[in-house]
Amino acid sequence: MNEWPLWEVFIRSQHGLAHKHVGSLHASDATMALNNARDVYTRRNEGVSIWVIPSVQIVASDPADKAELFEPANNKIYRHPTFFPIPDEVKHL
Amino acid sequence: MTSALERAKFEYALRLADSNLILAQRLTAWCGHGPALEEDMATANVGLDLLGQARLWYGYAVELEGRGRTEDDLAYLRDAPAWRNLLIVEQPNGNYGDTIARQFLYDTWHQLLVAGLARSRDVRMAEIAVKSEKEVAYHVRRSADMMIRLGDGTDQSRTIMQAALARLWPFTGEMFAEDEVDLLLIESGVIPAAGTLADSWRHDVEQVLERATLAVPRSGWMQSGGKSGRHTEHLGHLLTEMQFLQRAYPGAQW
């Protein structure tokens, strides 16, 4: 068998949460990818919705660019909203 | 068990339990041997669904019988002539195309059957059928999809699927054959009439085969005997494997 294309699978575990990447699988097209995702990744009641995306469609950052992409944010702690006193009554911040 | 109707219900529940269990045993044998990891998982999932459904039918059967036998007694301690499954489910897995074709022919029947049983006058049967409906709907969605892919695939896959259909077709008549058990239950509104089921089955199967660019096999001689315990040689071999543990170590538990 020729190798089927690779797909990335995203599952929404419950309403109100975002889809989360859970893994990948092989399938010859979108319909088969959805069926396979159902069979491989939702066997234990993990999800209410599935997205599948051809892996080749994902554009990833280059690990070699890590320093210039992410380090500048590292030393700017003032960007974190941790300098404000939060009243006790305010939940979920 | 007193009335003829109750005996017929027992017999019928046993048939469905046996068909589902034998097919489950066949499907789970693909575990670790599937053509792709994804297919492997999917096939085992369907097998486990059918195993769960078989347990529901066995549970009802032993209740109807009322002689203290358990579902394990029925599954592990009966020899081939006492089994009531359809002959199609005991046919060997063959190549993956054979397995898909067998599954598609069975799923299409199974879906129509549980839809009919969901309206049964027997409340317990209706409950089990309703519980099975969603699982079976997915089974047929999957096996029909694979039929179309493999039929309308390459020349080689098409040839394999056409050959698989030809091999299995003679075993499909038994799904719609009525014996005295069926007739009594149809008359009592417990199960759907086989004639209506046969028409819908043929219609559904033809639609998928057309999309799969596969020819509908010519209907000739149809095999029968599963419902009355006359099986093909394959069932005995399957049972020796499935029942080995309880035969070698009676009463073993974990």
C-alpha cells in the first residue's frame, strides 16, 4: 500500500473549550481522516467535535529561530498582568 | 420458560447474540494485523461494539430461558451444532477486502434489523435495539465508505472486492429466510417481517455497489443452516480458539 497522507487531529473535549491537538494519523482523504480520528482518538469519550487538517498545510516556526522569536518576550515581565492587586471577589483571572 | 412465544424469543435472542459474538471474534483477530494502524483500531472497535451487543442479547436470552445458565455458559460451553449465528459471520477473514465486504453486507442488514426491532412489541428487545442503533449506524457508514473506496479504487482493489462479493453473496439469503421461530415472532409483532427487510437491504446494498462501480452478484443458490445449527467447517476452528481457556481450565476466572 502506498503511504496515505498524514493528518493532524484536533479534538474539542467539551463545549466552551478550544480544539486541542491530540496527534496525527494517516488517511487518503478528509472523510477517511475524520472516521479514523473518531476511531483512534475518541474511544474513551474524549470529544464532542473533531478537526482534521492535512499536516502539510501547517506552517511551523523554525526551531533555529527560537532565540529571536521568543527570547525578547522573556525579559519583559512587565507584560504579564501581575503588578495589580486583584480583589478577592474577582474569580477566574 | 413456558409459552411457545417465550421459547421463540429465547431462540431469536440467541441467534442475534451468536451472530454478533462470532463476528466480534473474527474482527478482533485483525488486531495487530490490519493493513494500517488506523484500520486496525477501527476494526477492533467495531468488534468490541458487537461484543457489547452480544452480551446484551445473551443477558436477555438466559433470562428468558430461566434455567440458571449464564452468558459465559452460552459463549464458552456450547459446541458448533448448538450455535445459531448466521453462516456469513463465521466465514474466514480472508484478505482485508473479504473482511470489509462481509462487514458491509452484515452491517447493512444489522442496521435495518435494529431499526425494526426498536419498534418491537417486546420492550426488552426494543431497548437493546435502541441501544445498538447508533453503533450500528457508524459501522455501516464505515464499511460502506470502504466498499466505495476499494471498489472504485485501482483495478486490483476492484477485482479483489468483486471476488469477495461473489464468495459471500450465497450467505446473504439466510438473513431473510423465515423459519417457524421467525414466523411466530413476526406474527406477534416482536420482530420485523423479513420480506420488507430484504427489499430495503437490496436497495441499500445496490446503491453502495453502484457508487463502488461493483456489479451486484447474480442471486443463485443460497446457503442456509446457521439458524438451526448446521454450520460451515470454519465455526469449529473458531470455537476451539475462542473457547480454549474455559475448555482447558473449567471455571477459570480473572
